[in-house]
Amino acid sequence: MADALKSLTRGTPGGVLAACTVGNSVSVTPAVHAVFGLFLVPLSEEFGWSRASISGVLGVLALVGAVSYPLIGRHVDKGGARRTLLAGVFGLALSIAALAMTGGSLLQFYATFAVLAVFGAMAGTPIFQKVIADWFDKNRGTALGVSAGGGNGLGSVILPVLAAVLVQTWGWRAGYLGVSGFMLLIAFPLLWLMLRDRAGSGHHVEAVERDGLTLGEAAQTPAFWLILIALAAGAGGTTAVFSHVVPILGDRGFSVATGTAVVGVFALVTSGWQIATGRIMDMIPSPRVVVPMYLMAVIGLVLLETGTGMTALVIGGALLGVGLGGQFGALPYFIGRYFGTRHFGSVIGAMYSAVIAAQGTTPILLDAVFDAQHSYRPALVGVGGALMAGAVLLMLLPRYNRAADVGEGLLVAGH
């Protein structure tokens, strides 16, 4: 046991994969988005805030993330990711604990989320995926899927259940403190022991060169914009639904327990399908394998809004999980295949800034529609339209080998 622990702390692919999986389990998606619906109604009832004004903090999260991710990605490309990730997880945990101190000031609530957003970007999934991309050349898609899918999925099951028990037993403040305590007492020590940068990444071995386009060069290719728009539209809309499953079903007369169960299924399938997506993309060299996943998410939306029994709701949550898992699984894989890994942090930071901006905007729109129409249905129709548009854009992506030819031409021209 001691020898195994020592091998993990020295830095091995398996140990780093485990660390990144743990880190993703307490990143913004599980620790903020997955539990958000549990706090939405209690905060609205206690302080008299509208749901749209509370969801506005996700816009702050998006805005700060959109600015921060490219900068942080560029920093870890040069200097390694370990210190940034450890500081980010620690700061994110403290920021979530600070939400428990929220008073009647909406401005204070927004300010706390602004600080939370900075630390959340430092400990974001794209930064963990940068570490995985550095460590894994073979079966990279599978490793990326396990890290992000397994981690985000596991956290999105554990943290909502933990928060739901605490909120229903001791109130919403206890819910925030419980999430923070899990991060500080369980996740952070494991990250400290196992997370390592690969020798040759960042400034550690500057002589090591990896192929890939700079962010500026990648942005000159059509593939960059097709991926960015398709995944921002898909993941933004699907994540907004994910964070609102409890109130969406609650307004249709279903209990919090039912909503939490559907969120759990949604999260588990997202986790498993993200891993499956990575494996599928390792085996089938075509970007179009993601298109059916978008279409399955549209069917899931219909079932979530119209299903009358637990079976239909669970199937709807599962299909939405297929869509979200496919979207998150495809993003880092597309970046590695189309643009290389040398500037992976910069490129995924820019891409993820668009995704996080969409994630922050769409929840506000969902709740604004609810406040105006007293129903989420019109907003869900809009999310379905965005998913259909994203599927069409993915059909326009070039083959990987053609994109590589374009990339080589840009590299020759740039160097």
C-alpha cells in the first residue's frame, strides 16, 4: 500500500489520471451548476429575489470565466498546471463557504460569485484536461473522457445528494458549507499527493517541443469556429437545463426527490457517455460521430417537459446526459486532433470561454422566460433549436487529416 502511494505521488499516468478525475469532481460543474437548482428556491423565498436575478450570478461566473480561461490556459502552457490547480481548488472551496454568509444584499451575492469564478477558472476542467493531454499520447480520448466525464459525473452525483440532505435538514447555508467541506477535507489532500505536471510541459523542460497551432493560427481555420459555435450552443443550453432540472420538474408538480434523482441519472450518463465518447472518437476517425448525440438530447428535452411518469423522466435525463457527455467529451479531443497539444491550454481556454459564456447566459434566459411566462417550456424549445443548429455545424467539420494539412500550412507560414 505504501509503495503504491509513493508511486502515485511521484507522478505516473495512472496517478495523474486519478488526480485529475478527483479534481474534476469538485470543479465548477459539480460544485456550482449541479447544485444550483437546490439553492434557487430557498434563496428566492428567504430574500425575495426573483429567480432570474439569482441566476444572474451564473452570468457573472460566465463573464469572469470567459476572460480568465484564455489567460490561465496560456499561463499553464508556459509554467505548468499543478500550482494553479491546487490554488484554484482551495480558493473555490473557500468561496463556496463564503456563500453561506450571504445576507439580504444581492450585490454581496454577486461579488462572492465573482471571486468564486476566478478560482473556478483556475481549477476548471480545461486546465485538468491540459494535464491529461500532456501525459497521454495513446488513448488520449479515453483518458480525457475518464478524467472529465468520470470526475464531473461522480461529483455531480455526490455533491447534489450531499447538498440536498443538508439543505432539507439544516437549511441552504449548511448546504454550501457541506460542499466546501467535501472539497477541503477530501478532494484537496488527494490532489496535493497525486497531481503532477509531466516533465517537458511548461517551463520544466523548455527543449521539448510538441506539435500544434497557436491560438491565433487555430482561429484562422474554419474548424475552430465550427467547433466553438456548435459546442457553445450545445453545452451551454444543455448545462442550463442540467442546473434547472429540479425547478423545471418542481413547477410541473414533481418532488425535489424526483428532480434530484433525474439530476443523478443525467449526471451519471453524462459521466459514462463522456468516457464512451472519448473511446468512440479514438476508434472512429470522424467528427460526425457526435451528431447523433445532439439529436438524442433533443428527444431528452421533450421527455423532460412532457413525461408524466418516473420512467419517461429518467429516460429524458439519460438522453440529455448523452448529449452533454458527447459535447464535453468531443471538445478536448477535437482540439488535440485539429490543433495539436503544444498550445492546448491557450486553445481550450479560448474555446471554453465561449462555452462558459453560453452556460452563464442560458440559465438567465431560462429564468427570465419563467418569470415572464410562468413556464420553462418556451425556453426549452429554444434550447432544442440550439442543439439542432449545433448538429448541423458539426456536419460541416473537415476530416481530421484535411485539418492537419491546413495546420501544417499555417505552421510553415508562421515559422
